[in-house]
Amino acid sequence: MSFRFRHLLSALLLHGLLFLLLAFGVQCTPKMTPPAVIQGVLLDPSREQKAQQQRVREEQQRAAEQERIQQQKLAEEKRLRELEQRQQEEQREREQEILKQKQDLERRKKKEDQEKKKKETETQRKIEQEKKRKLEEKQERQKALEREEQELRRRQLQADAEAAERDQADRAAASARAEWAGLIAAHVRSKWLRPPESEEKFQCRVQINLLPGGQITSSKLLDSCGDRLLDDSILKALKKSDPLPLPTNPAAFDRTITFTFIP
């Protein structure tokens, strides 16, 4: 646009200079035959300038409109890029959120599986411990029963042995007491004097209380010999027999002894 304006101004200046030369040339030179008239159109500088300015303004408006359109296009492209970027960011955020939820779900599931496995292991351990405890209790009860049976057998054997010993001791003591009673009866018979005209055959039971040294503390007839004289003779013989002989087996000694007197 500036280039055209300079050309127009140059053309005007040339036309003005030509006009001046023509005017001065006519006055200074002899009159000549006028040349042929050349018709031309003189442009109005102000109208041309206005037109040029209008064209400039239009060009500027077009340039501004193009600039505005370009700016709108750039702004729209920027908005689209920002929108796409936001969409991408939202997509990434959604994907990250989904990934986070998935990871959280996997962690919860893993934790639940671990807790479940731990509970199952603990339950199994408790079951095993309970089985072991019951087995140990059963074994302990079995051992206790075996110990009780062994103790019962031992006690039974001990009781049997003690009973056998007691029975043997009793038999020995009974035999020793019988032997002692025979000694006492013989000793009393040796001190006895038969009353005249008494029965030839008789027997009576006699009970004597003794001291450890064989001394008689008391004596009596548990049943009569059949005659008062015989009874008195037996009691006198007992008095004469004091002290009585002691048993050869000290275990046979008894403070009270009973024997049958037979002459």
C-alpha cells in the first residue's frame, strides 16, 4: 500500500513539473504553432488519498479480521489442546484412581487372605494343640490307671504277703500258745493233788491272768470240774504253780490264757 502511494505522489509531482515547464516555455520562446491538445484526466489528490486511505483501512481491517480469525483459531486450537490435555489428565486421573482402587482392593484381598490364612493356621494349631492335649491327657490317664493298677497289685501282693505272714504268725502263735498252754497245764498238774474219792476222768476250763514275768494276778474256772472238791484242788494247784513258765516264743505270750485241765 505504501508503494502505490509513493507512485501516485511521484506521478503528481511529474505532472506539476511538466505543467510549470510548459507555462514558462510559452512565455520565453517565440510563439509557435501550438501542439496538438492531449486530453488527460487529472486525478484529485484528496479523493485518491481518501481512496488509498480507505483501501489501507480495508486492508488493515482485513488484516485485523484475519489476525482476529487467526487469533480465534489459535485460541480455539489452544482451547482444544487444553481441553484435550484436561481430558488426558482426567483420563490419567481416572486410570490412576482405578489403579489405586485396584491396588487397594488387591491389598485388602491380600490382607484378608493373610488374616484368613492366619486364622486357619491358628485354628489348625489350636485343633492340633487340643488333640495333643487330649492325647496327653489320655496317655496320662492311661499311665495313672496303670500306676493305680500296679499300686493295687502291689498292695494286693503286699496284703496277701502280710495276710500270709499274719496267718503264718497266727498259726505259729497259736501253735506256740497251744504249746505254752500245754506247758502251763503240765506245770499245774505237777502241783495238783487229787482229792480222795474223786472222779478218775474229768476236765475243766481254766482262765489265768498273768504278768510279763509269769506271775498269776488272778485265776478262775470257766466251768466246773463236776465236783467242788476238784474245783478247789485245781485252784489250790494254780496258786502253788505261781509263777507259771513263760512261752519259748515271746510272741505267744498273752496276759490272759485259757487252757483245759485234764488230769
